[in-house]
Amino acid sequence: MKKLVFLFLSAALIFVTCQNASALTLSAIPQKQEFGANDWIKVNVTIHGYNGGQINWIAHRPDKSVISGIVEQSIKSEKITHQIIRDANDNEFGPWSINYQYGGINQTVHFNVKSLALAVIIDKITYYEPDIMNINITSSYYTPYAKFAHSYFLDFYDQDGNSVIGVTEIEVKADRSSVLYHFPMLQLSKYNPPGLYKLKIQYFNAVSEMPFLLGDTNKLMELSINNSPTYYPGSDVTLDLIFTRLTESTGTVKITDPLGNTTSTQFHPQSVHDTIVLKNLPKIIGTYKFEVDYAGVTETGSFKVVQNSHELPNIQLDMFPNKLNYRPGEMANFIIHTSNITTNSITTWVTSPDGKASPEISLPVYTTEITIPHRIAQNDTKGQWKLYVNYDGIVKSSSFYVDGSPIDNGKILDAVQYNIPSFVSTINSTTFKSPTNIAIDNDNNIYVADTGNSKIKKFNVKGNMLLSWGDTGSSNGQFKNPSGIFVNEKYVYVADTGNSRIVMFDKTGNFVYSWGTYGKNPGMFQIPVAINSDHRDELFVGDVEQQSIQLFDTKGIYKDEIDSSFTEGASFSGIKALAFDSQDNMYAISTDNKILEYSSIGKFLNFYGSIGIEEGRFTNPSAIAIDSKDNIYVADTDNHRIQKFDSNGNFLLSWGTEGTGQGQFEQPVGLAIDASDNIYVVDKNNNIQKFALYGGTNKNVLPSWIKNTAIWWSEGALDKKDFSQAVRYMINQGLIKTSSVSQGDTVKIPNWLKVNVRQWSSGQIDDNIFWTSIQYLISIGVMKN
């Protein structure tokens, strides 16, 4: 009986075991969690206990559409790879899910298909027949073997959307992440007229369109001339020339006097915006004709020589605009320098792009330096304007340009931007010898170019030195007076000035690579002193002896350059420092005391400053840095100060005096700003000072524009509306106690207050007395808001 029970239990156990061995399970695992834009979908499907029959699947795609089918399974195998054949043409980028069903069991998998990114950049907007269009095409998907790579398809269309004549569809293999194609414009201009065209690039279903202009070959070189209409006998004649491009090194100017006598002289343009000064004009009264010939283009004009009621004074008169381009609503400032005071007033006026002149304004002259303001109206015509001055019969003019969107007038009332940065700490090192530059990495480690010792020194955020590397020489890891430094996530790049090269290290000072030799050709250097990078990890190098800014990839491969001759109105002979803002606009300090601004594609946008000691002017500036709000900081070396400008290049404040104490500088030569908006200032006196730009114990100072505006209003250069804005600022800051004033309110001001302003500006009354007097006028109703 016991044996029968045992046999029965054994049989039952065998039956249960067989049932578990044949239990049905279904698993599905995608081969990738993110498939490429052009990949097939591949899922590994495994069925334990498979007993034949079909496996059903349903796929839900990113556009909410559904596809389904059957996986035909081999009866001998429990595993199979399910493939959905697709490519980027289906535009199904994003999250997918597939549900598998077999024998009453469901299994769902989720994965993503990477989108197809397509970016196209052309090198300029206007092309002429001899030009080559450089087309840079970048995609997130490519095949590194040309034989198997897919293609970009390039087509050209006119402004009506019709295919151009004579240019067939161009096929370019996508065998790299970024492809550069060179298209000769001769193919387009041969059968198509000048005008607006469009380049269309298609890659699978992704399309990018780039508009451009085909210029008239007859206007391949255009020349425009600005000149003063009237001169006195014996004065210099100035012709302001603007070219579309420089094609030849020499041009000719022919002058015909009122008697028909002709003289010719040659000129040698240095940039697309050049000036010719003709000396010792004959003293013949009447109309002169001139003819300028350059590169086959001829432009003519005339001017008059009139009798001077008195001889012009023997003085030198110069004009310095604070920048070249302005937005509507901004204040343009022109510093006028005269070598001697010969009269107590100066007359000024402006002309608009259509030639209309404003009424003349007479302003007082007290010193040899006069600042003339001009408020650009919100609705002023965009284009080239000119500001004229007449001082004791000597007439000078300076061009400026109005463009862009109007500024926010209320922004000038934000007091935070005028806060003086607060001192935090000092890094003193007795081992420094004339340090010149500084960089900060993502961990707030500080790297200093110790130029006199030919070393790079690394400090932590507390100022403790972590390591030092390098010595004098030309071998790997050696330097000769290194003066430029840049740090990215992995590497340290050093402008090895004396060896005319760039040297690359890891962050522990190990030599990685170097490039460059002495010379003037692309990829070569003479005295490189500046290096920085944009957000695309492209490296830019500035050289104080070269008229170009060179562009490299992170491995030192030369890519392109910004040529000085195309920096209209601000050509440069060398570059001392470079910085980038959040929009990848580049700012460069030139050797002629200017800040040059370029767009992210290398187009010249503006210049700021000139040589001098006044606010907004520089004497040997050496370094530039930009904070998180895109405010600009310049180390004004020989003026022993740091100057701050807003993102439009307008002066905000400065701090520093000559000395060795806190907040003083002897020769500030290096700047860097960390992620917390602390600014580090390298001084050649061998220390580094750290300041908090925001959030510290910052001291708010009275902006200089307050007093300037009051003075200019009292002199008649500005109207009451400008002065009322100064009063409004003081009310907002609580310096004048009155009821609140909104931005739209107009502060009514009596003209006799101008006397008080003059006393205030001359120091006869101080700030408190002046603002208290305004507060009193408001309280008794003489001034109303």
C-alpha cells in the first residue's frame, strides 16, 4: 500500500514539473533605447514555451498613428529579432511603443527615435559673379563611408519660387557631421539676373532654406563719397570713402579748380571705409569739381571754397564718437578736442540719411575737451547720420549709424547696474613676476599666466596654489612669456607669445599638443596674446602684430579668420584680448584703444571708445570680460581702473585708482568672471583681487549721466524731457522725497533752474544742496510731476 502511494506521489510530481517546464513566457527588449534618425527598429523577442503559430504586434508611432503586423516565428527557435524597416523619410521621430501578443500574453516595449537635425550656414548675404558661396551643412545623422552615405540635395530658386536656369540639383554626400560645399556663383550669374534667391537643402524630409542676394556685376565695386560742401581757402579737404570691397591697392583723385586747372593724386585704401585728406587747397574762391577713380568705378562731386571773413585759427580740432552704431533712443556722445581755446562757443548740428540738417545749437566752451551729446529719437530714420561742429570757423564732422530696435528707456533707471563691485579677497604670491592673464574653470579653479616666470599657476577658489608648470624654453611644456590663457572642460590653452604658438595641456599640466610657428600665413602667428572660445568650442586667437583674428577647432586646425579690412570704420593693426557674450557675439580689444564687436558669424557690429582718460575712453586697455547679464568689463590699464558698460556698449561706471590698496590698481592687465559673477583682476604689481559684482556689500554710486544730463540741459544741448529722467531717477532712489513718479509722468521744470545746475556743476553747491533745492521746488508746486 505504501509503495502505491509513493508511486502516485512521484507521478504527480513529474506531472507538475512538466507543466512548469512548458509554462509560456514572452519577453521583448529593444536593441537600443534610442535609435538613430535613419535606423531600422530592432527588437529581440523571446518566447519560452513556444508551440507554433503567429506573434501579433502593434506599434504606436510619435505622430499617434498605428501600424501592425505578424512576426513569423520559426518553430525550432524561441528567439527572433523583429525588424521594422524605416528611414528618416517617415518623420517618425520621438517616443515609440510596440505591443507583442502571443498565446494570451502581452508585452510592451518603449524606446525613442532620435530626431534628424539639419543646420545650414552660408558665409555671407550678398554674392557677386567671381565669388564662391561656402555652404556649411551640419546634420545629426551621417554615414562615415561615402559609398554608403545618404545625400543632401541642393536646389536654387528665385524669389518667386521658380527653379533657377542653368543650375541642376546638386548632390552632396553626408559622410561627416559637418560638410563644407563650395558653389561657384558664376554658374548662377551666367543665366540669371541679379536679385533675391533662395538655396534649399533637403536631407530626407528635413528642409532648410537660406535666402541670399546675387549682386549686379556692374556694381561689383561700389563707391560712395561724403564730403563737406564748403571750405575756406587753404584748408584741408576731407573725402570720406565707402567701398563695397577692396579690389586694388591704389586709386586716383582728380581735382579741377574754378579756373579749369587739374591736379591728380593717388590714394591707398586700407579698409572698406577710408578717408582721403587733400592738403593745401589752392586759395581760389569758387566751385571745385573732384573725380575719384578706383577699380574701374568713377564717382564725381563738388565743393565750394568761400571767402573767410577772418583767418581760421591755427589749431587742431579732433572728434571722437563713443561708438559707431546706435539704437533708436540711445545717447550718442562726441568728444571734441581742440589744441587751444580760441573762442568761448562751438556750434553743432546733425544731418539725417536723407540729407536734412537739424537746427544749429551753440554750446559753451570752457576747456580743450568738450563732450557734445545727441539724443537719437525713437523714430529717427535708420542709416548713416553725421554730426557737425563749427569751432571758430573750423568745421569737422563724424559719421554714425542708427539701426536696430528702440531701447527700453526705463532700463537707465535701474540702480543695480550702477553698483560698485565689493572687494572679496586677494591672491598674493611672492612668486609672481608680471602676471598678465587669468582663466577660471567650471570647478572655480584659477589659472594664471605668470608671464615673467614663463609658468602657468593653478589655484583653488580660496587662493591656495595647487600646482605650477612650465619653464623658459621652446620645447614641449616650455614657454617664452606666455600671456594668453583659456580653459574649457578638459584642457588648458596657452598663447605662448614668445614662441609664436598655442600650447594645449590637460588640467594637471601635462603637455598634449601645440600648433603654430612664426609667420603671417593662416595658422601662423607673430605675437599671439589672446585666446578664447565661443559656445561652439571654436577657438579664436588674437595677435598684436596681425590684422586678423584667426579661428581654429579645438585640435588646432585652422578654419577661418576675421580680416581687419572688412571691419568698416574700425580697422585694426592688432588684437590684445577677446571675450564672448551669451549670444556668441565677440568683443575684441584692438591696439588702437577701441573695443570691437562682432556677431556670432563674424560680422562687424560696432566699436566703443577711443584713447583718453574720460569715462568710456581708454589708455592701453589690456583685458575684457563679460558677466552673466552681458555687461562688459574692460581693464583700462594705464588709467588704473576697470570700466563697466552695458550690452549696447554704453558706459555705466568705473572703479579703481592708482595704488596698491584694496580696490586700487597699478596696471590691471587680466580679467576673468566666474559662474557666481565674481570678477578677478590681475595686476602687474603681482596680486590678484577678487570682487563680487552682485549680491555683496555693493555700494551704489550716483551715475555720471545724472550730472552730465543736467549740465547738457542747462547748456541747451538736451531738452527738459532728458533732465526730467534724471530727476525721476533721484526720486526713485529716495534722494528726493516726493510722491511716487511713474515712468510715464512728465516732470515740469522751470528754466531758471539752469542757474542752479551751473553752480552745481562748477562745485559752488554740493549734491545734497542741489537735490534738496529740487525737492523744495516740488514741495511748493513750482516743479510738478
